[in-house]
Amino acid sequence: MTTEKGYLGVTAPISTAESTEREKEVTSTLMEELRNQHTFETVEEARTREAVLGRVAALVKKFVYQVSLKRGLSEAAASAAGGKIFTFGSYRLGVHGPGSDIDTLCVVPKHVSREDFFDVFEGMLRELEGVTEVSGVPEAYVPIVKTKISGIPLDFLMARLALSSIPDDLSLKDDNLLRNLDERCVRSLNGSRVNDEILRLVPNVQVYRDSLRCIKLWAQRRAIYSNVNGFFGGVAWAILVARVCQLYPNAIAGAIVSRFFIIMYQWSWPQPVLLKQIEEGPLQVRVWNPKLYPADRSHRMPIITPAYPAMCATHNVTASTQMIVTEEFKKGADIVDRVIVGTASWSELFTKHDFFHKYRYYLQVIASTGESELQIKWAGTVESRIRQLVMKLEYVDSLILAHPFIKGFEQVSHCISREEVCQVAQGQISDAIAKRTKADIEGIEDASTVHSTTFYIGLLVEPKPMGSVGPRKLDISYPTTEFTKLVKAWEKYEESQMGIFVRNIKSTALPDYVFDEGERQPRQALKRPKTGKGPGKSNYTSPDMPNKKRRSEMPDTVAPKDEDESGIPGLSLNPAPAPQSIKERELAPPSTERIMKIQMPQVPLRDSPALAGAVAAQ
């Protein structure tokens, strides 16, 4: 479809030319590579999804019917009350892959409350045949119920409309449906409305889907697909690809992808990416407007949703994540240029990220509890605040950027003592603990199970100035202290049940679980070989070092061979309590020959977050 202007979008197309023969060739090879990368689900899984959605649609009607009867409606009125599901996200856009979840919106009439959704509907889900897990999070920014039915993951949101019944032919396009709704219902409806509007605003839906499937896979492989961590989420990537499709309405997928990277790399941020002009509507709600709202002016890479009320899908982007995404756009543009001329293959575009090889220093943020369900909520709370830590780190002198990884690493550890519990809470999981099973600790008096999730932030430090002597210092005690205060300010935080621990480690001390099998390079002794150039003059760089830095960026001296590599030498890394043996080691007097010092906060034992929940359960 086109507008009265004759084109889609806020500007005229850059080109309306048809794709060339070469672009058709590379599109063919792109689709072949996407199939090789297993981005398409099987026919059997597609049928299973359709069957599951059919069962869910019937369940929602049954849910509304039961609640209607409880509210005193007649049998006929309860039957007519309806209830309808709408899908959104990757499934609605047609770019989902094997194992992808289905984002599902349950639309209910006005007499069905959010409490009913979490009390009644969640209970009905638990009793449904084929359901293996159900987890409701009513206090979330967008309240959600997560479940898995017949192996298909689903995320349920609920929106209550100001209607007495929900007809089967209901469309969510009408802005007036948003009248008299609370903010949570407006947010829940927004996902489906935005997806529908995106599909309405692209010139060729199939070309759009093929192009978006490519960009999604690339962003996931490059570890820049995460809204919560300050990168772009699914909606943002969907809007970016849609905008490029508008600019080249007659191009096919290979041409869209090739233009995507160069356009995004050269985009004049903070100029917003818009699929249509921002519209006013019937509600007294905030619409994105940088002229009116200072917070909107602070958005670094604004990508604006096309459905009313217009919102910024990328408000979480920080200075660091903007640098990282921009660098990835440039790398992608270089690769695709070579694909077009025939000197590279599409598989190179989907090369896995090098996050755990890229930096010399990392921060570990470890969230831990003694219960699996509590851990999901606590780890989610900590993850949602990692971005705040990144923003505080960006103000630290000598730190160029703080790079958050897009997911946490979950572990379940079976401990036989209080000391082991504390070690696990600080990310120090020995081989003995890692290999131990639940059966191994049965009958042991002090045994307990610890659930932990570890998040990582890579630290890029300025090169040491030429001619400077002595160890460098990087004081990150204030950001880390403020971060721990922030997560502990969560209204449901319980010090006796939840642990939060932040420490810095060298790349050589990264645990094996962050690497794929065979990915980790052999660890080499850190002692520098003699080169005959005199002390401090070597230009030697180990090929196994995580990042191939210039000599000026490498430490002037290295630690002794027997030095503990669990962190930066000679520093206390514990804003949480440690067993005495660990504490004594970490507080050892610094050597006169040390690499860069990273200053962490010293937290008194009584003020430290402890993993008492697991211990209390002994």
C-alpha cells in the first residue's frame, strides 16, 4: 500500500529501481545460508504452534466465561462475553525460528480484572494438558505469565478493554479502544498494535520478512540483541529494517540487507528513525516529543514505534552500547560489501561475537538465592539494573567503555558447607562443586542448593600514557557501591534470601562455561619472555591474549607465576562476605610488580549481602 504521497514513510524513497541480477544472486545465496543456519522451523513445529494457539484461544474464552459467571452474569451473557488472543513479536511478524516463544495478548472485557488473570487464568494454564511450566510475574512493568505448552514457549499479556464483550472480529487498530484503560493495559496492547502497523507500512511483506530474519540472526550472533541491556530489542530491529524497505520499495532481500548496514552506520543520530509521522490521539498520555520532554532529548539512538502513542523503543541505549552497535554496523557493512563483489560468503556475517576474547578486564555481577522460582525474579531484577551500572561506569576516568553482555549464565550448585555457599555466591565455583549432583548432598546436615546467575561487563581501559611509571588505578568503587544499593532497594529484596556480588576479573580467569566447546584458547603462562630489549621494553604480545592490544596498552610488568588470577592482583574484590581463606588471599599485600589496579569498594561483613536463604534452608 502507499499513502496519498505515493510512497510509504516520512521521506520519498532513495531509489525505486528494481534489483539487479547480481542482487538476485546474492539474495538466493542469502536464503540458502539462512536455511543452513536453521532459522526456519519445520512443518511439524509450525503445525504444533497452530494447534497450541487454537487451544489457548479456547482457554481464554473459557476463562472469561468462568469469571463472568462469578461476577453474576447470566449464562447467555457469560457465553457472549467472548475473549480473544492476538499474537505479536517475531511470530506475528513471521520471522520466528525453531524454539522461539509466541508473544500472546489476551484481550478481555471490562469485568475481568488483572487479578483474575493471575489467579484464575494462571491456574487454568497449570491444569491444561501438555503444560510443563507456568510462571506469573504480576509486578512486572508489563505484567506477564510465562508458560510452555506441548514444548512451545508462550508469553501471555492481558489487556482489559472498556467493552462489555469482546467480539471475534475485534481489531485493535482503532485508537479509541485505548480510552479509559490503565497504563499497563495500554503497554500490553502496544506490542500487537505496533507489529500490525509495521506490516502495514512496508512495501513488500515477504521481502521485509526475509531481510528481518537475516538482521535478527546477525544481531543475535553479534550479541547486540537485547533491549534491557542497552542494545536494540526485537521491535527496534523490526522498525530499522522496515525503514530501509521503505527507502528501497522495489528491492529484494539481498539488496535491502546490503543497504541496511551502510545506512545505519551513517545515520545521523540522534535523528529519529520513523516509519510515519508521529500522531496525536484521544488519550492524555505522553507521546515521544524531544521538544517537549527533556528525557526524550537524551535518547541517543531514537527508534520510534509507529502506533499511537508513539514511544522510543531504544531509550535504554547508553554511550557505550551506542559505540558498540555503531562498530558492528561498520563491520557488517564491510562484510556485505565483500559478499556483493563475491569475495566473502554470507556465513561470515553470522560469525559469533568475540565478547569473551575482546577485553583484558571484566566485571562479574552475581545474583544468587536458594530457590529456583525466587532466582528467576531476583536475577531478572538485577539484570534490569545492569544498564544503570554501565551508565555509572561510563563516568569513570580512564574507562573508554563498559560493554554489557546480553545474557546471564545460570548455574545450580550443590554445596555441603556454609563456606561453599559463600564461594558460589561470589562466583567461585570449584570443579568439585560443579560436578556435584543433588543426590550427592542428600543426608548431609549442612548441605544446600544455590541458584546463581552471573552477568558480565567488559571494561575497555585507556592505554597507559607513554613514559608513565608505576601501576595504573581504575577506581570503580563508587559505581559498584551505588549499583548494589540500587538493586537492594527493590521493594521485594530480602537480605536473608538474596545475594548480590560484584567483582572484577582478568580475562584469563573467565570460567569455562562462557565459552563454547573448543572455543577457549589454551591458557599460557603470563610471564613475559626475555627479548633482549631490557625491562619494560618488550613488544611481545601473546597470540592467546583476549585482545591484541598495542604495546602501550599492555601492562609494564606482569604478576608472579604463582599469583592468584581470580581477580586483579593485590586487591580486595569483595563487596560481599567471603570465607576467611578467600578473604585472606584477596587482601594479601600487593606486590611491587603489579598490573593495573582496579579499586573496588570495601564492604563491612555486617553490611554485605549474604546468601543466607540457602543456608537457612539447611
